[in-house]
Amino acid sequence: MCKVTETQTDTDLISVSFSYPFRLYRQRYEMPTCGDIEARVLHLSGDFSAPAEFFVTLSVFAFLYSMFALSIYLIFHERYTQIRRVPIVDFCVTGGFAFLWLVAASAWGKGLTDVKLATHPSSLLSSMPVCQLEKTTCSASIAPYFGLANISVKETYLIAITLARRV
């Protein structure tokens, strides 16, 4: 909100949309005009695509391996139990996936925390020159909703525990 005089109030809402893969530096938003300061296009800061893409890639590979292992268990059950090397290889691959899943869960949790910090309204307001003026009053109205993303991080840790228990 920009107050030029005490009786005049202008309210400018700023909406910034972002989504996967969280390359926030590509997301633009417009700083409103206030008094002598002209409107400018600003960008969010940060690139948090690496943890998100690592998590999604590992998830896809884990799904494909699960389907492959399930088909081996169902179609070649007799050979699976007769050849001693196959269960050992399956054990090692599952252990590797359990470890990588824990790493991916941690990376995704940290990446999500960084996205939350970069998109918090107070960090957006502090980066806008118009909010540094004495005659302006800037306030945040709505913070981004991360409920489903928080659930995905918790679910990921539960899956990591399940995979580790399977090993």
C-alpha cells in the first residue's frame, strides 16, 4: 500500500506464481508505482530446481525398479529362489534405493524450506525499493500455501523408513 497523503490510500496487490521445478529467478512480478518511483519488473531469487528434480528422478527410478522387481518375483519365482545371487543383488539395490531415498527426502525438505523462505511475503517486501520509502506502508496479506508440499516431505521420510525396514 502506498500512502502519498494521510487521506489517500492506494492498495496494490502483488501476485507471484511459481511451481515445479522451482527456478524462482525466472519468475517475474511487478513492483507497483508509488509517488516518484516508477513501476519495475522484479524477479524472485534462487534456483531450487536441483533438489526437486533429484527427488522426482529418484522417484521415477524407484517406481521402475519396483515394477521390474515385482515382475521378476511373479514371473521368475522359481529361478529367483534357486539362484543365490539374485536375492543378494536385489538386497543391495533395495539398500541403495533406501539410502538414496533418504538423501532425496533430505534434499527435498531443505529445498522446500529454501523455497518457503524465498517466497515469504516479508522477503518480497524487503527486496522492493518502494517499501523502503518513509511515505509507504507495505504489508503482506497472504503467504503461499505449502500444505501439500509439507505432506510430500513427511510421506517421503515414511517411505524411506519403509524401504530401510525392508532391507
